Amino acid sequence: MARKFDAGYYFSEGFHSIFTHGFMSFAAVCMIVACLLIMGSFSLLAVNLDHMLGDLEAENEFLAYIEEDYTEEQARSLQTKIEAVPNVSQVTFVTRQEALDDFLEGRETNDLLNSLPAEVLRDRYRIHVTDIERLKETSEAVRQVAGVANVRAAVEIAQGFVLVRNIATGVAVVLIAILAVVSLFIIANTIKLATFYRREEIAIMKMCGATNAFIQWPFVVEGMILGLTGALIAFFAQWGLYQLVGKLIIQGNGLSLVTILPYADMIKTILPVFCGTGALIGVGGSLLAIRKFLQV
């Protein structure tokens, strides 16, 4: 029974085995689709949440106030020094008049506010950082620049964003890992039921001298085909589900602050991940399923 590696034979045997046990193959594909949909949904939730938090982080700026006795020219001359501070990504100079206009915008004006001179405010810089986790460190470094009187940074809010992002990412990773393990054993047991009907055939092949690899390869091919089939179905089902949820979010007035990434922009990442995960689950499940029956 021993023979050289014959890809055509193994593929033919694995492919025909799918239709020989059609119902069990259908059940295996359904399980793969369900598991990938659950894992994919959690993954997309984590990706979108990280994207939304990233947008919030990008908007989270801090202010550097310039000494009162500095002229506007002197204040502007500090920009290069502030830009040289590590982790500073963008610096915008705001004059006293611009600061006053921003203060008055959206407020009910009265004689007191209208007569307020711009000199009561300071020239300032709006500063964005590259890594929000280093906001406190960066704001302290800017404070040390000669000519900067004070800084105002919402460090607690920034740390809150980072904490929420880290927790969401951690929970998603743990859930995906758990679901992957559970999926592997579910698929293994599903395929094991199909393999059970061929236990006598496997035993005869073993007694005739067939190697474990010769017996395993058709099952590996079968598992891979089932996994890829389930992955493709799950990919398009996830696409439809994602689009549906996206429309509901856009139509929901109370969720106007929630934004989602277009599915089309993530296809190049999602499709290979789904196919790779589906094939891995299918092949791994097949190997786990047949291992018991090789012990003859």
C-alpha cells in the first residue's frame, strides 16, 4: 500500500469523501461558517472600536500658553523649539485675537464680552502628539521650553482612551482565541463522526501496510476543502451582515457619533484571514479526528 506522494490521488479521495458523507460534510461547513462569523464579528468590532478611539485620540490636543510679556513675533519663534520636542506631531499657533474669537464663538454676547480686549488672553499653541500614551511626558517636556508659561493637557481623558482601547483589544483577543479553540474541537468532533463510518476501511488499510501519512492525507485534503468552503461562505455572509449593521448605525439618530470602516477597504485583509483560519481549522480538525482511528 505504501506509495510516493501523489497529490492527484489524495485530492481525488478527499474530494469524493466529501460527497460520500454529504450530510456530515454539510454539518462541518455550517460549523465552520458559524465559528468564523462569530470570530469575524468580534474582530471587526475590535478593529472599528480601535479606529474610533484612534480618531478621538487624534482630536485630543493640549495647549501651551506663552509668557504674557512675549510679543507675537517672539511667541511665533518658539514653534520650532516645540516641534523639536519628541512625540510632537503637529503644532498650531493661536494668536490672542484668535483665542478670544474662539472663546466668544457660540456664546451669548453682551457689552462686557464685546468690550473684552484680546490682551487679557495669551498667545498659545495647539499641540498634537504621535503617541497619546506619552501625553503626560510630552506636555511636561513642552512646559520646560523657555517662553512657555503653562500647559493644559487632559491627561486623565487620554489615559481613559488608552485604557478603553487596551481593554477592548484584550477582550477581543481572548474571545477570538477561545472561539478558535472551541471551533477546532467542534470541527474535530464533527469530522470524527464522518470518520467513524470509515473506521473499518482505515483498519484494513493499516493491516495491509499503509502508512499513517498515506491514510491521513485524503482526510487533510477533505478538511482543507471543507474549511475553505466554509471560509468563503462566511466571508460573504460577514460582508452582508456588516453592511446591514452599518446601515442601521447610519440610520440611528442616537448613534451619530459612531463611525465604521468600509468593508471593501478591509477585503484584502479579511479574505486571507478567513481562508487561512478556515483551512487551519479544517485540517487541524481532520488530524485530531483521525488520530484515534490510526491506533490499530
